[in-house]
Amino acid sequence: MFRSLTEPTGRLVTVSLDGRSVELPEGDNLAVALLRAGHGPFRTTPVKAAPRMPYCMMGVCFECLAEIDGVPNRQTCQERVVPGQSIRRQDGARSTGSAVAPAARGTP
């Protein structure tokens, strides 16, 4: 179903996916790297627990949501692979709570 048009260029780094160590190319788009490595589904729907995978790959559809470094509802298609990253698939509904994306922390 998914075929990458380019080969990854970054060195392989270790990230955690649902508590397991996985090697992905550093700097790659996170959704692409996970798809290329055969990982899915990315989340399940809140009501019927239907499996979901990335769809639009440009941040519009929200089908690629995952918990990244403890912050839920992150779009994997808008993130890059970084060493030590912790990724958890989202099962059902997640709280929107007061979680703030790491890039926004420390700003007034």
C-alpha cells in the first residue's frame, strides 16, 4: 500500500515504539519511517476501535495521531525522527488536557 519514492538518508537511531526498541532513520518524517518499517495501525477510533493509518500526510486528516514523548494527539506526519523518541499508538479517545508540545514549552 505504501511505497516511498526516496530512500532514507539519515543514520539509524533507536526510538521506542510501544515500549519496544525500533531503529528508524534520523531526521526522516516519522509517519513515513513507521510506514516504511511496516508498523501500523497508528491509532484506533474512540467509538468503534477501528484501526487508522496515515492518510493525507500533510496534517489535515488527523489519522496519524500518536503519543510522542508523553504528549498525546501528535500528528506523526508533522514530526521528524529523533534519537530516544518515545512513540505510543493511541487506542481510542485521548484527553486533550493541558499537554503542551515540547517546542512550545518555556514560552510565555
